[in-house]
Amino acid sequence: MSFWMYRKDINGKTYLWQIDVDPLIIVMIIGILAAILTPQVKLNPSLLLILPLTCAIIGLVFLSISKVSLYRKGIWVSFGSKLMSKRYARLYKLGYLFIITGMLAVLMVIAGTRIR
């Protein structure tokens, strides 16, 4: 698997960069995070709600930062990332990703702890 990035130099010539990434690194990172977090969650079950809410708050901060860039330009009402620069558009999308991930995790925790 690889990521492809296009870059331009000072003269305007476009270069294609191919960055190779091993997909098993993602599995290893998830495994390491699970190995670190599982004992902590068993000792302190309140982390099951704190971690997803923290993820959602980080997403809200990213979203706010990207919207402030539009407010500085004098654009007060906008929908989507069309009017943002590339960096702020990425931050905007990443913010929504964090919010959705955090809220889905909170819903899963609530559904898992429901008493029948």
C-alpha cells in the first residue's frame, strides 16, 4: 500500500511522491493501543466514557479551528470545506471523523452497559 502525493517546486513542475506504507503497521498500532488500554479500563471502567468523549472534544476543537479560518476572511455562513484552504479542509474533515468516531464509541458503550 502506498500514499501518492503531488508536489510542485518553485518553477511549477509537478513531482509525484510515492510513500510506501506496510498495512500491517495499522494492525500493530491497534494491538499496542489495545494492550495499553485494556488493563487500564479493567482497573478504571469510567475510562470507557472518558476516552470516546475526549475523542469527540478533540474533533470539535479541530472543527472550530478550521471554522475560525473562515471567520478571519469575513465569511460567517458556510457549509462544507469548499471555501477553506487545503490544510484547513483536511482539519475540518478530520474533526468530523473524530466527532463521529467518538460518538459511535459512546453509543456502543451505552448499548453495552444497558441493563435488561
